[in-house]
Amino acid sequence: VLFDQSHFIQQSVDEVRDAALVGGLLAILVLMLFLRDLRSTLIIATSIPISVVATFVAMYKLDITMNVMSLGGLTLGIGMLVDNSIVVLEAVYRRRRDGATLYRAAVDGTSEVAAAVTASTLTSVAVFVPIVFVEGIAGQLFRDQALTVTFSLLASLVVAITLIPMLSAAGSRLP
């Protein structure tokens, strides 16, 4: 072996992975600081690992390897993962504050903001999708990152409009 870059590559991937984990933890701490409610923070915090796992599944299905660019895309996406969940949870909380049952607040609050959350996510996705079709060296460099961010945003949207309302209504009786 004349030249071995494996140690440098492994170190780079490990550093990006660690940055993603620290970023996720910091996002949860910021949520706790602003929400001041452990239950709401935990509900939103569940969107991070579930969206990340869904992103890994999509990456696996499209043969996207775990490299510095794809993990960088995931790190970028982690900060945006909780945005949709926060909007949905706030709408549910507002309905609950107005006197609705947990179940009715979850259904009505999610219905109220679902279109806006979807539009917001799709506009962010629209920024990254064209990068997938760039040719040449730039396309090779940024394709994995663009796809990873896109997958993570779409996963966060699905989690926000399905899992977050369900967890918000947990413990309630059906109407």
C-alpha cells in the first residue's frame, strides 16, 4: 500500500456524525428552553430520530453511501427537522388552550396547518432537488447531500402530520 486515506476518511465521517449528534442534542435543549414543557419537548424530540431513520432507509434504497457529504446533508437537515413538528404542536396546543379535547385539538390543529407546513417543506425541497441533476464534478460532490436533505425534510413532514398529532392526543379518549 503506497498511500492510505482510510484513516482520514474515517475521521472525517466520525466528526460529521458527532456534529450531527451534538446538533440534535442542542436542538432539543433549545426546544426545552423555549417551550418550558418536558412533554412537548419530548414529543418534538421524537421527530429527530424517526426522521433520521427514515432518511437512512431512503439512502439505503437509492444506494447512497454514508460519506462526508451525505452526513453533512443529514446534519443540515437535523436543524430543519423539528420546524414542522413545532408548527403542528403549536397549533394543537392553541386548540387545546381554547378548550378542545386532546383528540379534537390534535385533529383540528393538524388540519389547520397541514397545508402551510407542506408548502413550507416543499419549497425547501425545491431548493435542493435541482442539485441532484447537476452534471460534472459539482453534481458528483453535492448529489448525496441534496438527496439526503430532501429525504430528511420529507420524512420530517410525514412525522409532523402523523406522529406528532398522535403523540399529542395520547391519553385522550376518542370523541
